Amino acid sequence: MKALVALILLIQLPICKAVPAAPPAPLGCDDPESEAAAEFAVNYINGHSHHGYKFALNRIDNIRVLPQGLNNEIVFLELDLLETTCHILSPTPLANCTVRSFTQHAVEGDCDVKLQKLDGKLSVLASKCHSHADSREDILQLCPACPLLASLNNTEVLTAVTAALNDHNSKTADAYLRLLEIGRARIQYHPVHIVYVEFAVAATNCSAEAAKDNADACQLLPDDQSNFGFCTATMATQPSQNLQVDCQLYGHQVPTPDVPFLSRAFYPTSQDTSAGLVPSVVQGFTNHNLRLSHNSPVASESSSSEFPTSMLSAKSVAKRAVAEVAQHDKVPRPVGFVPPPPPPCPGKIRHFKI
């Protein structure tokens, strides 16, 4: 009898239907988690670049997160970067590096980065980048008198670098320096003809005085003693000649897992000037392309095995965000539920837009 009464009471209780838990909202490009992933990716890009300068984050274009299991996610980032004044060999932290201004003929980097977040720890699985200088027309429209980037193997540029390094070596009492690479160069034609150059150098096992007898015998210091530096020079040729050179050595740096290249960053070449080596990878280019160091075919979501071909499309970032929200709206919602707005992507511009 008691069992029957209990059964009747249970039948009379209101039946509550569980509402499925809503999936987490997509990350926005300016969310703290997105910015942390972007910072990690930018540090990786700079630490694994072989040539040129460090880049700073300008904007997060897009972020997509794919859950892979418990505490395991694959993160795809699309990043806009801007070149800084710090060479990749410089020990200066990125936070202290100055982004080149628009009128200095800025260089932009576009990067796709694939990361894994496992138990809260990020690691980069692949990176693919391309960097390019802003158009000459854009610079001249804003600043008609500004000097523009010149090809790194331009004859005037090579002449200026050779003269600058020879001038430094002739006046220093320290180690004889050799050229590692030309970083960038600009030429101004009016009212004074001026060539501006920047280049990376390395100390050799010779003093500058000893090198006067046989500079060809001077070799770069071994890894455990290496000492890299950076020079800037301005050479005016008309209406009068003038040369100003400033070289600074960084001191010995110990390679780390985050910055593994250092002296191995530079490709050997048979081309030579009296000042040192001119890497053949820059022939005809005005900037060192990030593609030389970051060119993985699986860095973007469109080429990743995590995405079935049927899931991929050529949607714009905005359309992709709207589609994701629409998909989430198919999940049963409590009465009065207000769907979240599309994730804000692309994110904010930190410096300026090219």
C-alpha cells in the first residue's frame, strides 16, 4: 500500500526537462585569452625569424578555437604585425622596441599561426607569414619629401654600407666587425641626396688594427663567444659629402629555446664586399620577408587536418562570426534567453593601419 501511494505521488510531481548546456561563446579578438595567445605567437615568430627585425602586434584579425578533448584545444590565429626598430639579434625586449612610424615607410606582416593549448599551456604547432612594405604612393601622399625604402642590393646602398663599416673599423680600437646583413635602406633625393642604411654586424677574432694587414683571415667568433651588433649610417653625396656612422655591440648572448638561431640565423653566401657579406636572399627586395622563416603549409585553418573539407568556406571574418552565432542558436534556450552578439573580430588596431 505504501509503495502504491509513493508511486502516485511521483506521478503527480511536475516533470522537469533538462535544458542542454549552451556551448561557450566564441572568443572575441580583443578578449584577454585571445591577446595572451597572440602575444605568445608573436614572441615565437620573433624568436624563430632568421632575418630582419622584430615585429609587434598591430591587430588580431581572427581567432578560432577547436576543442580536442579535456583541457586540449587547437587555436588558429590571424595576425597583423608591424616592423619595429629592433633587429632580431637585439636583446631588447619587444615591449621596449619602437614600431616604425608610417612615414618611415612601415613594413607590415600578415601571419597565420596554429597553436595548441594543453592543460592551460600554449605551444606553437605551425606558422606562416608574409611581410611587405607599404606602397610608395601611400607614403608620398602623406609625406612627399619622405625618403622611401630602397632595394637592399641597390648599388648606392651597398656603397653606403661598405663605406660606413670601413669607416667604423678604421677608427675603432676594438674588434674588427664584419657585415651579417643589411636590414633596411632608404634614399632621399631632394633637396640633399642622402642614403640611410641599417645593418647587422658581428665581431671577429681580429682587432681592427690587426685586420688592416689581412682582413680576409678574420673569422667570426665561435658560438660560445659570439658578439653581434647593429649599425646605422647616413651618407650624403650631394651637394656635399658627409658620412655619419653609429655601431653598437650587444655583447655575448646565450641561445635559448625561444631564441635558438643567433649566429645560425644568417645564410652563407659567396657574394662579398670589402665590408663583409651581402645575403643573396635580399636580391631586389626592400625588406626581409617573414616568409623566409615562417612558411608552414598547415598554419591556417583552411589547410589544417582538424577541419574536414566540407566545413571549410571562403566566408569573410564577419560572415564566419554570424554563422557561428546562428549555429549556437539551434541549441534549446531558456525562455527570455538573449543570444550574444557576434564576436568582435577583427580586433582593435594598436598602432595604425596600412
